[in-house]
Amino acid sequence: MKFIHTADIHLDSPLSGLAAYKDAPADLLRTVTRDAFTRLIDLAIEESVDFMVIAGDLYDGTWKDYNTGHFFCREMGRLNKAGIPVYLLYGNHDAESEMTKKLTLPANVHTFESRKANTFRIDALKVALHGRSYKEAATLDNLAASYPAPVAGWLNIGVLHTALGGYAAHANYAPCTLAELTAKSYQYWALGHVHEHAILQKDPWVVFPGNLQGRHIRETGTRGAMLVTADETGIQSVERVLVDALRWHKAEVDVSSAATLPEVSRLVGQAFEQLMNDTPQNIYLCVRVCIQGKTAAHGELFGLEKQLREDILGQAAALGMDRLWVEKVCLETEPRVDAAQMATRSDAIADLQKFLVDAPSDPALLASLLEDLRPLVDKMPIEVVHGVPELHAIRNGDVAGIVKSVTPGLLAYLATSN
């Protein structure tokens, strides 16, 4: 007997910040959660699984229109034709209180109640699934405590949307502990809510599949679901299956050996080539490039972020832009000559360094800078301001941090020029 455990699909979830990047593959990003879900349905049919479990956050919130619901019904219809039932639990994003639109689902979709925990039995397989959907998005009660006792002699699966206490990146909804889950004497806990894949325990199995598709740069790496195999003696294997259509990646490129901007670009191109070789052909890549290291090119790169981005886009184009998009370029290099060495100079650059080091604690100077910069930032589109940390800082009145961040690059550039 086989089943698929998935969660946190967030169908048609909007991807924010795209307006800041004119070359973003907006059409691809807009449909990527559907593409991943379709791949999962394809896999379920190919594997002839006996059923599927969705442990919350199928949707990202109430639908913009009915197209999201129609898409889900269509995919469920494919499973229905294949004789595969689905057991669906709603989490914080698709709780009853969050959804203003609904559709009647195909007959093979069984939804856990929100008033109390309930059990679905599959007699032919001797499987019992226990779960409870969210009525309110901010569900802070320990729902697991009310789950029923296991059905003796059957395979018991607990379905729960929870942070399980301690995952700081996720709101602590439906809090509980591993000890509490273990005490229920179920054989498998199909969890949702935490977007990172994790097998927390194997006796019983307590599993977060992670989300089905990464939606932004904070969700890097592979994404997918769990394929579980069992027999009359219990769980035999728990295998992760990858179905993501697009993969977010942070490429940290050490450019210590580079002395010029073109050399930096070529090193990034080599990193792209390696990344594409390591990634299946049917996966699109969204890459944030982090350029690091103590390098003689640090001064030359100062103020040339736009040129560097275009150069790096050229490297991506040479490899095939149909597979790779550069989400952002972050300059994190350092000058080979540090501040202490710069201070030993007896010239105008050393004097400028002292001035810039003192500048962040000079209220009058900072006020003057803000007076000059704020009107320029206020004229920019808000999505651009939010997409560029320095502009966002100016809008919030923080110019001291910008002075600190540009000082090393400016001094290295002047030192190189002289």
C-alpha cells in the first residue's frame, strides 16, 4: 500500500517584488505553484498510490476568482478517474474564516471537519486517518490533544497542521509536542505548516514534507512531498519525491582571485554552469548571486552594481536564459587593504576615511544627507523602494547605515584610482 503526504501547496500564491525586476519571468512565476501540483498528481497516478493526504494550506487564502478552485477540481478529477481518494485538511491560510468562495469538490475528496477531530476509515486497507481542520486562521489551541484513540489493528495516520512548537519562522499555531504525538500511538503523523522538509522521528514517523514549491528566495533548494509505503506490519519506507518546477538558489561566488569586473563576471558564469549541470533539465532556476571575498576588484565594483548585473545577465544568457533568471546581485566583497592599513596613509584618502568613519555619529551631516536624498526616493515606485534595501532605508530616515556600507567601497575605489 502506498500513499502521498503533501502540505503547504499555496495554490496561486502571489510572488511579491517582481515589479522591481524588469526581466523577471512573470508568466512562469505566476503559474509555478500549479505546475508543481500538476507534477504531484502525475506522480500519484504513475505510482498508483492508494490515497493522498493534504495536511493544510492547499490555498494561500480566499481566491481572487474561481479559477483557483476550478483548477483544483480538475486535478482532483484526474485522481478520481484513477480511483485515488484524497483526504484534505485546512490550515491557517485556508481556514473556514479565510475562505469567502467555495466549490463542491469531487466525490473522491474527503475534508476533515473543523468543529472537532474526525476519522476517515479505508476498510479495504485497514487505514484510519484522524484530523481536524482550522476554523480560524489563528488557531492557538492544542488540536492534537482532542484526536481520538487509534483503531486497534489498523494503520493509524494523524493529519495535523502545526508549528509543533519551536519553529521560530512560523506562527505557533496548534501547538503540541513530539511526546504528545507519540503518546497517541499512531504509526504516522502527516504534518503541515512548516515549509522546510523534516523527518522529526521514525517511531512513530513524524514528518513535515515541506512546501510543494518554493515561492521566494527565502525558500531555496529542493521542494516536494512524501511517498510512503506500508504493509500489514506497519510503515516500510518514507521517501521524499521532488516535484518543484522552479528552484530558488543562493549562489555564493568567491571572487578573491579576480582583479577586474570582467573577471568577476566570468567567475559567476562558471558558478552558473556548475549549478545548471547539477540541476535537472526540467527545473527553472531563480538565482540570487552573492559575490564575496577580499579582492583587488572591490574598488572597481564600487557603484557599478547595475553594470555588474548586466554583465552577469550576459553570462546567464550565454548558458540559456530559458532555464535561469538572476533574481538579484549582492555585492559582499571586501577590500584587500583594510581600514587599519588605510589609516597609515598620509594623504587625502586617509583624511576622507576619518571623516566617513565619524559621519554616522554626526546628526547635522546625516540630516543634510537625508534632506537631499529623501525627495528622490519619494518619487520612485513603492515596489522599487521595497525591493532595494538602501532605498527603503532612506525612506525610513536611516542614512547612517548607508554611509557605513559605502565607506569601504568608496575608499577602495579611490585608493585603486590613485
